[in-house]
Amino acid sequence: MTVVGIRCDAGPKTGVGHLVRCTALAEELTARDVDVHFLADLGGVAWAESQLEQRGLPWHPAPYDEVGLVAAVRRLGLDALVVDSYTLPPQHTRAVRRTGLPILAIVDGEPRGQSADIYVDQNLDAVLEVGEVRLAGLKYSLLRSAVRELRPESAPVHAGGRTPKVVAFFGGTDAYRAAPQVARLLTRAGVPFDATVIAADESLRDELLAVATGPGQRFEIIPPTDHLPKLLAGADLVVSASGTSTWELLCLGRAAALVWVVDNQILGYDRTIARGYAAGLGRLGDFDADASGVLKRLLTDPASRTELAARGWAAVDGRGVERVADALLARARTATARSPR
């Protein structure tokens, strides 16, 4: 059996985006009878831990240094290693590559010095200039099976005649407390909506419950849920932060309005809005009058939502995880043939 390790992290400030896309790849690999082991620091985030436990994916503590990582590679009998981290020191991947083990690095633009045989940048209009194999662009978006299974056969068409259903979420931790700010922005649109908002913790829930609503405006506040893809599939409009979840929204054909929260989201945000795949609300904490106007238009104009949904649905076909798994396993087989265990 082929054995693949995945070195990634999650945490209250790091968020869960790295883990989510690595979990998507792990699902595809295990479906092909690959044994997958996570080497991860999950920062005590219970939701992150549950994602691995529910899927029966073994989880080992992240090695402290490069010596520990090489030792873990040998102990687990890995045939390949996947790395997805903004903080992992580059000497870790260099040390592993010196053993002859192939590495696939998932990056967002700058590889941050990581040494790999295969680089994957799933972002819109991504360009890679390093690595023997370069997998760049939305064609390689790593999406969970729970999302891919809900992809409609054609782009949704929106119609009027009912109060729009909205879902607002900002990752498993919402480290920058976006949910209450966006909830208040929704109310300033001044039109009816029926919104489900994810509160990452009790303090966020309390703040959301205190948001005053106008006529016909309703909030349902819920904790992080594994049923989020189903909620998204039933939404007329989704409001979220620009990031890895954006590609899930496009695959599902959801009309989306995005905010950017941290600087490394700016490029992806600008490209997505410029292509017309989503509407832009601007920077979290610095919304202007135009932002509430954008929401008002999307909530009251089904044709605008239909246009966004069609463009996004056509951009992400949901098969990126298959393409990445193909490349990784081909490299692992070649390496094993050259140096059998």
C-alpha cells in the first residue's frame, strides 16, 4: 500500500484553510486505497480535530524540527509527503528531499522557500516558476467530497418572489471577528433577508444576537457545522472572506459577496472580483456606503445573482483534487521504482 504523509497546521489565528484543502486531498487518496497520515499542529481547535477523526485519518503531532520530520517519515514508511504551511521552516522540506522522498507543496503564490518536486497553487490566475511539476490555477482547486457531491449539473438560475436566503461564514475560527461586522452591514442594506450566520464561539454568538434587525430581516445564529456545504447549496447569497472557501462557492454555483480580511487575501480577492466570479464588499473593518449598496442589489436582483452564479460555476469543475492526486501518486510510484523500500 502507498503511504502518504500530510504536514499542515491549523489554529485560532492560522485558521483552518490549510487543513480543509489537505483533508480534501486525503479523501481522494484514501478512496484510491492510499494510507494517509497527518503530521499536524491543530492549535487546539476542536472542529479541526473532528475533521480528521470523522474520516478516520491518523493524526500525529507535528515534528519539532527537521530531524524529527525525517524520523517520522521513516517511522511511518512514507512514499511521499504533502506540505501546506506558511510557517514551516524550509529546512524541513530540504532535509526530507535529501532522503529521496518526493514532496508536494501546496502554496499560495510565494513558495516561502519550501523545497518540493511538485508545487500546487490552486488560486485564480496563479503562475508557478519553481518545481519540476507546476500545477497552477483553479483547475487544481482542492475541494472536499461534501462540496463536490453537491455541485449542480448546471449553473443555478435565481428567481424572485421570496425572501432571499443568505449564509455568512468566516472560517472555523473567525479570528478577526468578521461575522458581527458583516451582519450589521447586511442590516444596513435595508431590505428583507433570511440569514444563517456561523458564530465560531460564544462571544461571537452574543455579539451577533445583539445586532438590531429591520423589517423582514432575520438572523439564525449557529455554531460551526459539518453541514455547511448543504447550507451553502440552499443559499441565494453567500457572504464570506476571500480565501480557500471561495473556490468551493464557485464550484457550487453560489452567488457570493466577498470581503478581504488579511493582506494575503488581497490578490485573490481582486482577481476574483475582476473576473466577475463574485461581488466585492471591500476590506473588513473599512466598509463604505458602496458595500451595503452591493448587498442591496444582490438581495433584490435575481438576475445579478444568476450572472455571478453562472460565471463561478463555469470556473471550477470540482475535479482538481483528482488531478493533484494523479500527479502525486505518479511521482511516488516513480520514486519507489527507483529506490524500493
